[in-house]
Amino acid sequence: MIDSKTNEVVTTGRRKTATARVRLVTGTGKLSVNGRAFEVYFPTDALRTLALRPLSATQSVGKFDVRVNVDGGGPIGQATAVSHGLARALLQTDVNHRGSLRAEGLLTRDPRMRERKKYGQPGARKRFQFSKR
């Protein structure tokens, strides 16, 4: 969706219980997550690389300013949600990016979720120890 007032592309990315609302506008490459600098929010190189995969796949690093609000989940789920939202936003800016984003698997939402704990058990699959006598 393109916001007509600010000319921003607004998309949503999800992974597990993490949700990222991504705002993308042409600019100089400024990145912020939840009002903080990107490097502060994602402290490790692995998380930064995971979150910015769509920009590197489309050779768009430094061409867009990105603002992200992300909540829920853990650090890896949040980084993947940011990646998913960023891929969707880049697709709306240029339809020609579809091939490179699809080849990297960045447009598909990962449907895997945590399995719920069942009653009468200590976890989702684990059972209490069986005693014959």
C-alpha cells in the first residue's frame, strides 16, 4: 500500500509471532527500528544480514530510507519478519524485483509456528515418564 500523504510504501511482514510494519521511501539508506538505530536494535551481524537480505538481493542498499515497527517474537523472528516486510515493500516499488526476491525465497511467509502445549503433558510432545509398577 502506498501512503498518498507521505509517498511511503507501507507493508507488513510476519514470522512466528513477530509482526513488522515496514515503511519504505526513496532516500539515502537510513534505517531505524522501533525509533532506534538499526545497528543498535539488531546488535549482531547475523541478524542484520538476515533483515537486509531483500535489499542486497535487489542491489538496493543505500537507495531507500526504511522505518520499521516490530513487535512480538524473539530476535530471529523479528529479523525475519523485517526481511519479509522489506521484500514486499521492494516488490511494490518495482515489479521487476519479483524474480530475484522469489529466487531467494523472500516473498514466501514461513508458516511454521510453535506447537501448543497439551493438557496432561509437560510440553507439546513430551510425555510424563511411564511407570509399569
